[in-house]
Amino acid sequence: MQALPGAELTCRAGNYVFGWGRGMQERGVVSYYAARAMPEAHTFEAWLAGIAGLIEADARSGRLPRTHRPALHVLGDTATPLIGVPVAR
């Protein structure tokens, strides 16, 4: 979403129950995937691609219903480096 300069931007992101068995917990969809993608990202573009990949994988496997899939994009320079060092796995 993009707002005009000086205008207010309202974001309404849904929650979903993630996990399995006793580990099930309601979380924000965007923050759940954003946190999972962050360790391997080194730019905003890589972070966004990681988020999209995780969402797509969970959607294909049936773990995330279509009604909860967010459409995200970064406004600005996506090549901007993120703070910190990517985690090597």
C-alpha cells in the first residue's frame, strides 16, 4: 500500500494459527513470514523474495489458505542492504 505524502496509511494484516500439535499459536501472517525470512536476507529484495517463497510453499502444501495470503511490495530501493549479517545455514 502507498499513501500520498502527509496522508495516513492503514494496514490491516490478518492473523492465522501456525504450528502443529501443542505448538499451535495465533500470529500475524506478515510478521510470521517476515521473521522466518529475515535470517537469510541481505537486502530488502532478498527479504521480500524469501517471504514470498515461504508463503508460496505453505500455500501449495495447504498450510496457508488463499484467504490469508498477503500481497507485499517494498516502496523504495530494494537493493538497500539490511542491517546485520545473513545467517549461514
